[in-house]
Amino acid sequence: MGARFPTAVSGCAVESAGKNAGESAVRSTTRSAADGADTADCALQVEELCVSFGAARSKIAALDRLSFRLRRGEIGCLLGASGCGKTTALRTIAGFLRPESGCVHIDAQCVASPQQWTEPERRGVGVVFQDYALFPHLDVAGNVGFGLRRHTAAQRAQRVREMLELVGLPGSGARFPHELSGGQQQRVALARALAPAPSILLLDEPFSNLDPDLRERLALDLREILKRAGTTALLVTHDQYEAFALADRVGVMQAGRIEQWDTPYRLYHQPATREVADFVGLGAFLPGVVEHRDGRSQVQIELGTLPIHARTDQAIAGAAANTRGEVLVLLRPDDVVHDDASTLRAQVVRKAFRGAQFLYTLRLPSGATLLALVPSHHDHAIGESIGIRFDADHVVTFDVQETARTAH
Ligand SMILES: Nc1ncnc2c1ncn2[C@@H]1O[C@H](COP(=O)(O)OP(=O)(O)O)[C@@H](O)[C@H]1O
Ligand SMILES: [Mg+2]
């Protein structure tokens, strides 16, 4: 993977009074796993968890020192491609798999390590499985009340009513799973998992069986339900939009580890590694040179000069650069603005209609390409030269020694 040393610089070109104003530009990797959360604030703490499958010679490491922390009431998400270890992480936290090393703490209690073990039913963990796993022979009330065996019949009925109201299905207790749509079944599965008031709710790709149109809306609904109930939740998915719509913090996973554990905004605008930049969103990497003048730092790229904000730790800014000051600068499509008045021109080489916007692939005079999102009433032909300028809150630079490639 090479030396990964991105620099996240806030307040470039346009001084942001928004999302990250006042935040010092520190590298995300240094704060990624712990994020300053005290153990006492943590509902879930996963430390250096290793899980593997198979016998000695054909061993597959599904989790390779996985670490992250989730505060009480927070919604976290593990985001990654199929096979990166998401389900294994959930199963280990729930208590269906034993770790080889590392530990899982729930509410500051170690529930799983090579030395310590708490049975799954004593962990206070609720799970919503990928296929919902509703009991087909039980009605909705029977499904939702299933885990409430210690309650009296009256308490159970009351809790089932509350849960069905919470998930937006009041009065549907007598219906059967086969009479419900996919989205409704998903809500029943959620009500069932929430009914015993778990410390943590785990959700494995909860929307994967639903229409893509429904997913983002349901993700927002689910977020509202979880926040209303004050539940700490960990979701796993391969879908970036689901992760971003639902979670407060997202961990981008690769090969059993977390590359970066951060807010969706920072994952997108301040990716800690090239892998994260590639996995989350579109973008292009352009060569640049870091310069220091009059106590200020800037990055010179073909599009012009990008000033590095004064708050930036300049030692960090310089660290991505080689001895000649060369870096690669990540430009997201929304960092590149179409402006007829700009003297900087780029040629349209590809275009994709996205409804409200076109995604243009543009070629700069040097031959380098970048992406730009442009309102779709600016309908330019392939081969045409259009004016552009750079406009972003953050400039993210990477080590040039890494193989250059375009995020897509
Ligand atoms: N029960 C198992 N036996 C053997 N290998 C497994 C088992 N479960 C998962 N794996 C392997 O562990 C890796 C991670 O799997 P998984 O956690 O299911 O990934 P994800 O949920 O991200 O798709 C994969 O290589 C998978 O083939
Ligand atoms: Mg899975």
C-alpha cells in the first residue's frame, strides 16, 4: 500500500463557515479508531479483533485487528465490498463467533476475548438479519413480542403496541408476514429487535432485499426511529448512500480492517487513504507541488494555486510531499465548478446525464482528466471547451509514490 500520508486541509479557496469550520486539519488516520471517545462513553468498543476461518494452511483472516468505538446513542456503519468481513464482525459482536485475539466490550464489559466469554443472549444485543428472518407462522404481534418472555401478557401487548407505533405500523399486530411488503417486513424485524430494549442493535445489510428507490428513504426513516428510541446501532452495508444516510460514523473496511472511522462528511472530503478516496465517491488525482512562501503554504496545480489554511499543521502538509514538494491532489466532481467567465478551459471528453446534473469528464491542457458535476441546463457537446474553476472547502493531498489512478 506504500506510505499513506494524506493531508486534509480545511478552508481552502472558499473559507467555509459550514460543516467543518473551526476544526483543525489533522490527519484522520491518527484519530480514526478511537476518535477521542472515552471508554466510559462507549456502548461498543472493538479492540484489535482477529477472526479467521479454516485450518492452519488454508486459513482466511476475516477480521485482521479490527478496532473502532461507538458512543452511546450513536449509529455506526461498517462499509465495504463483499467479503471484507462485515458479517463476521457483526457475528463476533453478537456472540455467534469467537475471536482469536482482541476483545469486544459492551457497556465497558468485556464480552468476548480469548479469555472471556458472555453468551449471546446475555449481551443485550439485538440483531436484524439480512433476510429479516420473521417467523412465518406468527402474526406481527407474535413476531414483535417473541423476545419478551419475561413480560406479563399485558406488558407484552403494551410493548408490542409501542414498537409498532415507533416503526410506523400501528394496528397491524394481527397481520401475517406474507401479507406485508418488503419494507413493512423490514420494519417488523426492526420492531422485534428493538422490543427487548437492547444495548446495541446490529443490522446486517438491512435494505439489500428492497428496491433501490426505497433504500435511501428507508435508511432515513430507520435513522429517525433509532434516534427516537435512543438506540446505539451498528449497521453493515456495501452501499455508500445507505451508510451516509443512516450513520453518524462510518468505518470503511478492507480485508478485515478499518481504513478510516469517521463522519460521512470527512470520509468524503478528507479521506485518510487512497483506498478510502477510491471507495467513497468519485474523484481524480492531479499532480501538484507544495510551496511555502512568507510563512504560508500552498499547493500549485494546473488549475491554479490552492492556499493551505493557516490553521493547518504545515509539517503535516509537507509530509505528503517528496523532496521536490510533489504531491497528488484529490479533486471531487463537486470541487470543480463550471464557469463561463473563467479563463481556465477544459475539454469535454465524456458526459453522463444524471437528471439534475451532468457528470462531465474533462481534459486539461496537460492531458490530465478530472470530473465535474454541472447543472444539466449546461448541456455541452463532447469536444467543446468549457470554463472551469476550483472551489472546495478541503484540499486533500497524497504521496506521489503511490501509483496514480483515478477514483471511480
Ligand atoms: N463460516 C465461514 N467459513 C469459512 N469462511 C468464511 C465463513 N464466513 C465468512 N468466511 C470468509 O470470511 C471472509 C469475510 O466474510 P464476510 O464476513 O461474510 O464478509 P462480508 O459480510 O463483508 O461480505 C470472506 O472471505 C468469507 O469467504
Ligand atoms: Mg455479509
